[in-house]
Amino acid sequence: MPQQEPLVLIGAVPSPYTRKMVALLRYRNIAYQVIWGDPKEILQQKGIAAPKVGLLPTFLMPDENGQLQAITDSTPIIRRLEDEQVERRVVPSDPAMAFIDYLIEDFADEWCTKYMFHYRWYPEKDADNAGTLLPLFHRVDIADSPLNQFKAYITQRQVNRLGVVGSNEVTAPLIDASYRRFLVVMELHLQAQPFVLGQRPSACDFAIYGQLTQLIGFDPSSREIAHEIAPRVVAWTGLMEDQCGLDPAMDGWNSVDSTPQSLNGLLIEIGRVYAPTLLANAVALENGDKSWETEIDGSVWSQQSFPYQGKCLTWIRDEYFALSDADRSRIDALLEGTGCEVLFN
Ligand SMILES: N[C@@H](CCC(=O)N[C@@H](CS)C(=O)NCC(=O)O)C(=O)O
């Protein structure tokens, strides 16, 4: 095999998207070099311009002239890697299933991350845990005094940002209920098959896994809930970490007609909480409102308007409308009654 330069990414252990991507690179047998650190510092050392929005993970990939460039956003990076290496792909070959994969990946990245941020900073004991561990993951040999300063600073900053993602006293029970339902539907689904879309992992498995590395592996309250109600999901999260030894079959993915009934549970959760969020956010962006409020799952939800989630809705629609008529009607049949249909009206 030709030896390729390893793909470099800069990220952090407590970052769900970093973990998503490291697990994906392992599964895909793509040589990588992960640098645990702050992208800004590391890019400066390497003399590479920082990306417009600094996020974790940051990848170094060649631009059209072969110059290394810092880029972020796991979803398009996954698609770029699909083009660069054909073995062990994570986007299903059937375009209709690729759409379902896209939708679930987006839900994991944008909604399940609300569970993550909520449990990390809302319960006091979790905020205390994260406040100590985040600086230590940044620098394990930091002295106690700067550790305590860093802890106070980061805790205050992040707790103040809870409202930005929609976590507050009113929504806390809704987020908790959605997290528990999500675990239960995943638990049931994993009784039917080892991955979300069949016998081999897809991008959406890695996206869910990324959030669960934190919910189960980092934050005590969400870990306790998962161990209590979803032991299969706990085990699955352990297995997903490194699937480099899995030998995926070409026909390992479900077809639209062979998806287990249990997948419906996951789609219903997406329709129940995430679809209305995307729509309300899009309306707010269109009206130029800085924040919005809507009813989700019988409770008032308010959060800041996110231009990025506006793009998420556009991309989901682009994927949907790019399907052939025949594929789209297979998808419509699968989504019927889940609440996801509103995304395309
Ligand atoms: N859509 C992006 C999201 C990445 C992201 O939001 N990363 C978070 C950390 S896990 C981040 O870097 N946030 C910046 C901050 O918290 O300052 C992706 O898929 O990579």
C-alpha cells in the first residue's frame, strides 16, 4: 500500500465533533495525526491562516494548489473524504438511504449536542466536573492555581451560554425527556442491528457516537441516565470508538424497504423536536429576528437565531430535492407520520 502523509486534525477529547471524526478516520483506515490542542496556537506555529470560524476539530487539508489550509465542519469534510478514498465509505450507496443518513447526522450534530451542552453545564455537579476537566484536557500538568482560575473562567462563560442553545429552567425537562426518549429508541434499534442503517456504520453513527462520547463518557448526570436505561447504547459507544477491524459488506446497508421498524422511533424524535426547531429558526432568520420562541413538544422553547442551522435546513432540503422522484417517494413513505415531513413543505 502506498504510504500517505497522515491527515492532521487539531481537536480535544471533550469535543464531540473531534471524537466523531477520530472514530470515523479509524474506521475508514485513513492515516491521521490528531493534535490535542488549541487550533489558534497550533496554526500560528505552523504559519497557517485560521479558518473564519474557529471550531473543533480543525483539519489541515490541501487547497486546490496543494497548500495546506485549515478547515472546519465535519459534515462536508466527511463527504470530501468519501471522494478521496472509496473503501469503507460511510455514506450509503443508495441515494435514498444517503438522505436518511444525512438527516440523522444533522440531528445528532445539531440537536443531540443540546443534550450534551445542557448536561455539561446545567446541573451543578456536571458543571463542576467539566470545569475541572476541560483545563486538564487542555494541559494535564497545569499547576493548581491556574487550574482553579481557568476553571472559574470557563465555568462562568459556559454556564452563561446555556441560554444561547435553548437550555433554561423551562426547557430543562424537555431536553431531559428528549434525551431519555432518544436513548430508549436507540436501545430498541440496537436490538435489531448493530448500526443505525444496517450492518455497517454510516456518517450518522459517527455523529451520534461523538455526542455520546460526552454524554456517556464525560458528564456524570447523562452517564447515569444512560447506564440506567440504555446498556446497549453504552456498549455501542464503546464499540464505535474503534471499528478499524470491522469488515463491512458491500450490501451491509439497509434498503429503504428493509429498515427495521425501530428506525421509525428515531425519525419520530427528529420530527418531534428537531424539525420544529429548524423551521422556527428559519422563520426568525428570514425576519431578521435575533432570537425566537416556539412551542416544542408542548413546552415553550426560546433560543438565539442560528444562521448555521438555517443553512442546515437548506442543505437537508437540497439533499431531498436532489433525489429522483422515485427515491423521493420512497423517502416520503418512510417519513410519513414522523413529523419530519414538515421540513419539505
Ligand atoms: N458543525 C461543526 C461543529 C463543530 C463545533 O461546534 N465545535 C465546537 C466544540 S465541540 C466548538 O469548537 N465551539 C467553539 C467554542 O465553543 O468556542 C462540525 O461538525 O464540526
